[in-house]
Amino acid sequence: MDWLAGGVLALGLLLLACGLLPAHAAGSAMQRIAPLLAFLGTVIVLAELTTAAEVFDVVAARVARAGRGSYARLFVLCVVFASVTTITLNLDTTAVLLTPVMLALAVRVGIAAVPLAMTTVWLANTASLLLPVSNLTNLLAADRVALSPTGLAARMWAPQLASVLVTMGCLWLFYWRRGRRGADVYVPPVAPRPRDPVLFRVCALACTGFLLAILVDAVALWVASAAATALAVVAFAVRRRSVLRLSLVPWRLLVLVPGLFLVVETVNVHGLHELLARAVGTDGGTAGAFRAAAVGGGLANVLNNLPVYLAGEAAVPLGNHQQLLALLIGTNVGSVITPWASLATLLWFERCHAQGVRVSLGRFMATGAVLAAGALAASVAALVATGAA
């Protein structure tokens, strides 16, 4: 990730210096992502301090105890946990706050961390179709096709269900089956006791407050994360000052995201919209839906799902609602192959790296390609089938 972050930023600055990216376009892009960077910088620190306060250990132990020693039951619990978190909150929250829970759960249960980590990152993306709050792209799509939250849910429940079911199948095949985990049962852990109950309660309160605040439309995401992080920082400054250090700040991510947006903005200035208009086409029927989803998913893995959806939305004819929703499926569900395809995946990689969990990039991309193809096809088929019903 270090070479990727530095390389992408260097490329973006080079494009700006060479004049391929106009200064006004770069300035506009940086202005748009400033709140996003503030959110990233604060929410990662919140996750680090909450981990140090052992909040995630306690949550993980409770999930493991609910599984009662059965891997199959634990698998279903983890899938439901990750899916509900993504649907009701948003995929970035799943990546930031649920990843440490899953990694702590692996330690508590005594199994490999990668199956639990992959459950989090895949469902953060593939379970983000149902509600406007689940993904920023959903908010944009719901506004474009004039759907209320219940209206979007009524239209997307079948694609969401199909996507989660395919994800479950791929998770079990590639990461959870006995050959991967090495046992049939596990011993449920005892309930842990935090070393510092005060820090535990304060950080648990900070996380709960953050989760509640992001449900309020009037509260900006970065404001909610900054307030929660400030509370945790004050608590650690009083109780355990040694934990507070500059390395808590996700410098790698704060370098990568601006570089990524500079590169994407350059591509956009030089004809991304026209490229998408030709690739997506104007067919509002079944073939057009599958084509839009494939183009959205493919380009999301080359660039990033948010700018690709924005450019693709402008390329889809106004009346082609099914085609637009298929594009949404492609950019949400299909963005599981490359690390930069979605912000949630970048956040997940950062959390895994911080906790010493290494995921093979080759295996990540190979299995992600299978998931993307299967989940995208099943979701679009469900969209078309329920739309025709």
C-alpha cells in the first residue's frame, strides 16, 4: 500500500504539473474531498483508540459465544452482522468499525483472520444496495429516479438478496470451508474484562454516538467522526497518554485518496463521460441493463466506483431507470476486485494493515473477480425479473 499511495499521488501531481489536469479542476476536486479526508483521518484514529480500549474484543467475544462452537452458525452470524451494518449504516462504517471486530473475533475463536476479514470487505460492498444510506451512490441514484427510501428498497430488495446469497457462497467456497479453517468446531471464549473500564465505557459511548449521529441527515459525516474521536482522545490523554502518537493517523490513506481523485479527475476532463456514454449505450431493456452493470463494475475496478457512477449517471438517458439501477449495481457490487475500487476497500486494507493481517493481493483479486461476476449477474437478473413482474 505504501508504494501504491505514493505512486498514485506522484502521478496525480505530475498530471497537474504537465497541464493535463487544469488547475481549476484540481482545486475543485480537492475542495470536494476535503470533508472526506477529515472523515478518514478522524474515524481511523477513533477505530485505533477503540481497539486499544478493548471494545472490539468484547463485541467479538459476544458474537463468538452466540455461535456456540459451530462454524456454520458463526458464519451465518458474521454474514448477518456485516450485512445489517452495511445496509442500515453505510459501507464505510462497516469497513472501519466492523473490521476490528472481525479480526478480534478471529483471535477469540482461534481461527485464521482472513476468512473473517474477507466477510467484512465483501459484504461492505455487496450488501450496499438496499437503502439510500447504505452507499453514497445510492443517494445519488434515488434522487435521479425520484425514489424514496422505501421506494428504493422495494426496487432493490431482490438484487440485494441475490448479491448477499452469491457472496455467502463465494465466502464459504474460498475462505470458510473446512479445508480453509481446519476444524469443525471451536471453543466459545469466556467474556473478557477490559483492563480499564473507564476507557472502555468512554470509547464505547464515542462509537455509539458516532453511529447515531450519522443517521441524522443534518450532521456531516466528518463532524460526527471528529466529535467522537475528540472524546476518545481526551479519555486516553487522561487515562493512558502513551497510546496517543502520530502513527495513529492514517498517513498512507491520506496520501492515496487525493492522488486517486487527481488521476480520476484528469481522466474525466479528457473524455470519461463520452467513453461511458458510448460503452453504456441507450438500451433501456434487459441487454442494456447487463451492459451498464458490466461497464460500471469494470471501470470501477480500474478507477473508483464513485467517480465512475457519477460519470455513468450522466451518460444514461433520463428515462432509463432500470439501466441506471443496473449501473448502480455494477459500481457497488462489482467493485470488489482491486483495492482502490471503493473507499470501503481502501479503509479495510488500512485496518488490516494496522492490525498485522496480510491478505494476498493476488488471491484477493482472483476471488474478487469470481464474486464480482457472479453477484453482478445474479443481482441484475433479479432487478430485471422483479421489474418485469
